[in-house]
Amino acid sequence: MLKKILVANRGEVAVRIIRACQELGYDAVAVYSEADRMAPHVRMAQEAYAIGPAQATESYLRGDKIIEVAKKCGADGIHPGYGFLAENAGFAEAVIAAKRTWIGPPPQAIRLMGDKVAAREMMAKAGVPLVPGTGKSSQMTDDELLAAAQQISFPLLVKAAAGGGGKGMRNVAKAEDLPDAIRTARREAQASFGDDRVYLEKFIENARHIEIQILGDEHGNVIHLGERECSIQRRHQKLIEEAPSPVVDEDLRQKMGAIAVAAAKAVSYCSAGTMEFVLDKDRKFYFLEMNTRLQVEHPVTEMVTGVDIVKEMLRIASGRKLRYEQSDIQVKGWAIECRILAEDARNNFMPSIGRIIGLTTPTGPGVRLDSGIYFGSEVTPYYDSMLAKLIVLGETRGEAILRMRRALEEFRITGLATTIPLHIQLMNSTRFQAGQFDTGFLEHNFSFNQTPNLALVRVAAVAATLVAHQRNQQAILLHQGGPSPWRLYGRREAVDRRLR
Amino acid sequence: MKYITTIGNEQFTIDINHEGQVTLNGEIIDAEMRQMLDTTMYSIIIDNKSHDVRMNEGDGVYIVQLDGEIFEVVVEDERTRRLAGLKSGPGVVTGEAIIKAPMPGVVVGIPVKQGQEVKQGDIVVILESMKMQNEFKAPRDGTVHVIRVAPGDKVEQNAIMLTIA
């Protein structure tokens, strides 16, 4: 039976896990780097241990130090969150060897799914559809390739077996263009890699990224919690996720869910996991990879199914049976998550570092904020740029979008550039509203340039000018040695507050 | 006191008299603003329209957050403008736009030349930091005035890389 959980992470996910521990009555133990002494996870946990300098390689990635802390404080379980050590099979084994409970999937499942080639073979055996193609290792003649192309169907990609970086790659729309494409791809591959072998793979047009959440226990029970739509991405990083997906109906959900469950059973999976798929415009789906951990976007699934995934992970890790059967899982309402990053969307997503000198967080009906920041916190270059996740639940997708826009407008972070303005414009975009997007949408079909209305611009001008004017007056008064009107005003406000 | 306030390519003339009465582009408006104890937070009511504003100042630019929008506002008072000896006439955007490095990095490209005219949004400096190439754009139309760095230069945080006049 678990009593004390060490959380081997930081930021919003550490806070998320500590909350689950507290609801279950477990003590939570935080570990922290020198940069995170004042971070929320450190202050929220019952115990906190410093494990090293700011660099993650010297702190949050030091599995040895973390296990040492677990032994010292008597933590009986370790939850890795996501990122850092979450998909490190060696660390999972070390935790188990130290006689602590690993709150995650079995190490062999982590290792198998981490090897993409082995994972694809395993998935194919379990009956999971893969992107059709001839396979990378093939040594096929031109005639064999032409014959295989008919089976794969067009459009397709000719790829160099030794390739990478787009060299020796051709996108072919129709059969008559294939011989030329194979010839030029071979020539390019020979010149670039000294190897003219090429292979074919179906080109998935207008692909959407859809994933299925899985939960499994140690007793062989596996269920799925429906899908998440994660097609709003840039540089292959997800920015907005939602559940359900605007293009997945009940029939497709059950089909994808059943395959994900079968695949998880094939690798004796337990704990939480996610099967990622691409969905083409004819609603055919193909396996991409499996993430053997808690996922950043898990809250949208929690919102629409009512299942607390982190608490389930803790229960499963202590050997208990799943509390749900597949028929208990109903998707109700619509949830959307926006990742609030310290990045300047107007400046090519340039990371933004600095101190948060003002913070207003959104609240109200249907709003959930999973955050790792506070008023006064310093965003450093040592860790990723995610500040918080804003999640909303609406009765319908339309209500969820309007609610998200309202919550984004309430959310003010001062001192840094964030992705909040971009998210607002995405919520305003008619194509997003209509659910018409794929993984290329943000980079190719969306422009971040809606102009604010002139009335708002005027308010901003007046507000800034009033502050500048006060500064001027203050400078004059300061020169004369009297207290500034701002200071007097602040005192009066403080007195008022006390009297109220 | 009279102020020239600039947001992007919009310019406002704002006068605030001794009684605190505000005139915007020649029109008297009823503007009242209060600062909260949380000092970057303000409540402003203009002609009975209420707005919550978050504002901070950096390098003479006010960053104003309003209804999810973010505005970079430059406020100049008339005296300072005159002292700066700017020759441009009224209605012309003035004041130098300064492109600084927000974090340490290495300059990998400067696609403009000194004296070159640029439009708002044109890329003027490319800086590599945190393993990413970051493009810096001209915040407004103007002329490249000073280039202080060259490709390959290492720059410190807040180093001035380029100015646009």
C-alpha cells in the first residue's frame, strides 16, 4: 500500500501529481533544483529535497540522486510525470530495484515502445494499421517498386533508404510520374549517401493527429478513454488539444479504441498510456507511436470522461483493479486545452525569459488551470517554455471555444511574452471554429495578424499616457522631496483594505 | 502637458492639464485610472467604459495588456521631443526603435544594410539562442539607422543590435 509519493518532476505536472496525492491522502515529496526553491511544487508538497544545480542534467535528470532521496525520506512510490525520466526504462528498473513502486508502465513496455522499429513490428503483429509502404530495408528494382506502388496507392513518397533531411525524397501524385521520381531520387540518394536504394511510403494528405488514451491494470484489464484531437501544432509541438475530435464519430472512436486496447494488451501494458495515430482525409488511421507515460494533454480526457487519470495511475500502481469497465466510459461535453508557453508568437515563437511581475488567472464556470507559475516567478532558460495549461469544458464545441476565449482574455501574464494572444486569434479563426484543420494548419493556413479594433488601441494609448504623466509628476515631486502621489495612493488603498 | 503616443503606425496626441482633464486628439474625454496594490494592474474607466489593464514599462516602451491583446506603446512628451531636436513634422512617427537581444546568443544574419528603408514586419536581425534561430522584425516602418553587430558576434542579454529611425 502506498503512503508517500516522490514526484520526480517540476512545473505544472508536479503540481498536478501532488494534488492527486493529497486527494488520496498520500504524502507528497518534492525534489527541486537550485532554480526552483520557490516553485509551487516545492511549497505544496509535504517534504522537499534539493537535488542539485539548475541544469536538468544535474538535477531532474539525476535518477541516482532521486532514488537516494526516496530511500532517505521513506517514499514508497515514484511518479515521473512526463519528460525528464518518464520514458527512461533504466530509471524505472532502478526504482524497482530500490524496492520502490514505479508509478508508470512496466520497464519492458517503455523499452519496446521506445525502439520505433521494434514497436512498428510489434504493432503490425497485433493488427494495428501502419502507414502503407514497402518497408525501409527493401532492395527493390524499379519494376518491383512500380508494381508495389499500385498496392500502396497514390499520392506516395519515394524515400532514400539511407536518407534524412528530405534528400532523395520525392512526392508523387500519379503513376505516370513515378519512374522519373524513382530515377531522380536514386541519383540524389547515390550522390548524398553513396547508396541508391529507395523505398515507397504512402503520403498522408491533410493528416490529423488523433490519439487514444489507454488505462490498464496489473490484472490484464485495459480500457480506452476515447480520443484527443492534437492537430494544432507547430514544429511538431502540440499547441491546442481537444476531446473529443470534431472528425471522430462513435463508430470510428470504438474502432480506434478497440485497436489501441488490443495493442496495449499485446505488450502487457499497464498504467496510463497513449497510442498516437495519423488520420487521413478518408478517415483511415495509421499508428504513429505509443507514449508510455502520462501525457501533457491528459486533462481534456479527464474533463469529458470524469476519470482522474493521475489518481488511477496511483491506484493501479498499488496493485488495485481498474475501477471502470469500457461500458462505464462515456464522453460528455467538449474540452479544449491551450498550452500557455513563454514564447513570442509574433516573433517566430522566440522563447521569452524573465520575471512574472503581474498575474491574473482565469476562473469561473468550466475553467481549469494547471499552472507551474506564480506572481514573482522567474522563467529561466533551463527548462521548457510551458508556463501553464488552460483547460475548459463546455456543453458543446461552440460553447467550449467561446469559454476558452473568455478565459484567455481573463488570463494576464505580465513581464513575458506568451502564446495567449495567438490562442485568442486561433479561437477567432473561422476554420478552427469549423473544425477544418490538419497538422499543417498553423504553419501554412493561419496568419497571426488579426488587427485589434481602434477603440482598444485608444484605451491602451490613454492608459500608457496616464502612467507616463504620473511618472513625470512623480519625478518633479521627488525632486522636491515630498512623497509621491503613487505612494500616497498606495498607502490609502492599503488602509482602505484594512478597514473593509 | 502634451504627449505624443505611438502604437505601431497609429499616433495620438494626448493632453493632460493641471486638473487631470484628458484631451485625446483634440476631444475632451472622461478618463479615470487607478492602480491596484498589485502594481502592474490598473482599472481605467473612459467615458464609463471599464477596462482592466496590466501594464509594465521597459526601455521607454509601455507593454499594455487589454482584453487579451498586447500593445507596445511609446509615450513622448512634447518637451522631450523638442529637446531631442527631431526635425520631422507632426503626424510622422518618430523616435528610434531599438532592437535588443532578449537573451544571450549568437548573431547569425543581418538581412538589411545601414540606411535601408524597412517596412514593419521586415526581418532585420537573426539571432541564435536556446538552440533556436530567432528572427527579429522591424516594429514599424523606418530606416535602418545603426547596426551594432555582425554575423558571428556573440551578444549579451539586452545588448542593442540595431536601431530603426
